[in-house]
Amino acid sequence: MKVAVLGAGAIGANIAHRLAVRGAEVVLIDGQAPAAGTSGASFSWLSSFPQLAWAEDPGRRALRLSVNARFDRLSEELGGDWLDWCGTLTVESAVPDFDAAVARSTEAGAQIEVLGTGDLARIEPQLRLPEGERVAFELRSGWVDAPAMIEQLIRVFRLTGGTLHLGQPVTALRREGGRVRGVTLADGRQVDADLVVNAAGASASHIAAMAELSIPMELVPGLMLYAGAGAPDLPRHVINGERWLLRPDRREGTAIHWRGEGLTALHGNNGADGPAMLADVARAVPGLRGLRPSRERIGIRAIPFGGPVIGALPWLSGYYSAVSHGGIGWGPIWADLAAREILDGEAVPELAGLRPDRFYMDVPGA
Ligand SMILES: Cc1cc2nc3c(=O)[nH]c(=O)nc-3n(C[C@H](O)[C@H](O)[C@H](O)COP(=O)(O)OP(=O)(O)OC[C@H]3O[C@@H](n4cnc5c(N)ncnc54)[C@H](O)[C@@H]3O)c2cc1C
């Protein structure tokens, strides 16, 4: 089976890798470069707290609980230095109903220790909080160097026989009757395929429109600030603060996601003044005092209505959607499940509520 995967972000690279390792002939196509999209401007956090306190259906919950083990396996499979289980410190004021959220997440399977000011000073001396403020310490959590993961996925993908086309966006889906047969690139080249996987992130609805399909989604900007390269006293953990998230970054010292409000399933505003935001972070992280951001970047979150869109459509063969927010953490899971559907012909039950036909009231041609 020949598969064309569109988009070399976290989701497309994981799917291309998994399909190739499992024996498919795969072409991975990106109009720009690997990690040029949202995956290159992401906080890339892996954590269970406070996410396990959210109301979720049990199937989704079970998948969420499998994230850490899947990343361990992927890291072993790929090699390379892109996964950091450094642990997360979530500040009490970042989570509404902190004690209840700790209790619910613990019951659901998260391993969390609540620390007072004394223990915090020992574990993370680079974080200064007001006296008495507690933190939830989740040891088995961390972050992914997403561009490095994608580079490693693509390296293994190519060693497995996969083909990579970069720098030419897909401009058309080629169709014959009710079947997608491949894609056309901007330079006129045609790539034949038995199946086209749409993993184009924030541009996925644009690709879908090429086959008169729709993926209703919100495009929500998110600000990333980078600061502190070479600075000696920076935090070693992910810090989930009230208005921001901070993590170590190998190239740039720290990466900060400015959130502007407590972590909820919705997302906060971006603000506009990078240096002022960094000064706010530096009140709790003295190692950043007096520094300016070395870089600011806005990433576009593609958030499909009603959750991820993973699966095929009953009336258009040769086409498969793979679009999801939280795509760094969910990417390896969607890749495993999509490979089972694409290569084994299975209808994976965990994907039942996520299929793209949920957006249609009447199935065309039915
Ligand atoms: C500020 C911020 C913080 C985030 N924090 C987290 C987090 O902590 N944890 C987490 O799991 N997720 C997080 N996310 C979300 C996560 O980053 C995204 O869900 C993920 O990166 C999406 O990956 P993707 O592969 O779908 O898309 P992308 O990485 O955007 O990849 C899509 C690719 O498709 C290519 N493309 C587009 N159009 C075409 C075309 N016509 N032809 C060919 N190629 C095309 C693009 O060039 C791009 O490389 C965050 C996002 C933001 C913005």
C-alpha cells in the first residue's frame, strides 16, 4: 500500500514513521519543512495533572493514561535526545479547586506529591513563591523537544525506506470518482497514492476543502517566549504557574508559554508585550531577572470542534484525517491507532467518537 502523508509536524511525522515501520510504502510531504508549523512553536508538555481532573469519557481517559508508556517506547525505538521527564511543579494558584483537582487526578492514576515552601526550596531552588503557596509535584511528567523528535522520526522513517518531499505544498487532491488517488504539488509534480493522510495541522481544513470536505475548527494563537540561553540559574522542572508555563529548553535556556489565566480546557489570551511578560515570570524565577526574550513566536492551535478528527470517511476512499490539538502528546497514540485502521483494516473503538463523518448530517451519495 502506498500512502502520502501531508504535513511533517508531530502528527504527520509520527504517522509516516509508524506506517513505514509497519511495512507501508510512505511519502511524507511538507510544503515548508519538518516542524515548520505549530509543532515548532509549542510548549510540548506531557502531564497528567491537572488534565486527569477534567471530565472526560473513559476511552479518552484510558488513552491519556497510556501517554507516558508510549513515549518511553517511542524513545527506545527512535533513540536520540528529545524526551525529558524532568517533572512538573504546578502552583496552587494555577488550578481552580486545587485540593479537589489533586484528589481527582490521583484517583484517576496520576502520581502527585503536594509540597510546601520548604520542600519546594530543596527540589527547585530557582522558583520563588509567596510564603505558604503550595505546589503539586508530578514526577512522571515532562516535555518533548518536538523539532528534535520530528527529526529523529524522519531519520528512522527514511532509513526504513520512506520518501520525503519538502518545500512544495500540496495544491490539489487528485480524485477519480469517489476515490482519492494522490496529490499535486505546487511545482506541478504528481504523487500517486492509495491513501492520502491529511495531517496538515492548522491548514488541514484547506486540504480538506480540496475534496469538498470540511473540518470545522478554531484556530487559536498561542504565544511562546524564549529566554535565558547560557544563564546559570534556571529551573530544571516544568513550572505550571498562574499566568504562564515554563520549561527548560536546550537551545534557548527556557521556553515560556504565556497563558494569561489559569489552565482550563479553554485557552487564555496572548498578551502583546514580551519583555513585560518575561518580567512578570522573573518575579518567580530570579534567574530570568533583567533578561529580554531572545525570541517570541506565535503558534496556531488547530482545535477541531468536538475534539480530534481521526479517521476515514465512508463515502470517499483513499482519504484519512489526522487533526488534533495537543498533538505533541497525542501524536504517537494517533499514529498507532491510525496504522491499525489503515494497515489492518480495523475499526479501532477508541476512535469511534472522533471520526470526520460526525460533521455531516447526510452522507453524500447515501
Ligand atoms: C503555544 C502552544 C502551546 C502548546 N502546548 C502544547 C503542549 O504543551 N502539549 C501538546 O501536546 N500540544 C501543545 N500544543 C499543540 C501542539 O503543538 C499541536 O497540536 C501540534 O503541534 C500539531 O501538530 P500537527 O502535526 O498537527 O501540525 P503542525 O505541526 O502545524 O504540522 C502541519 C504541517 O503541515 C504542513 N502543511 C500545511 N499545509 C500544507 C500543504 N498544503 N501541503 C503540504 N504541507 C502542508 C505545514 O508546513 C506543517 O509543517 C501547543 C500549541 C501552541 C500553539
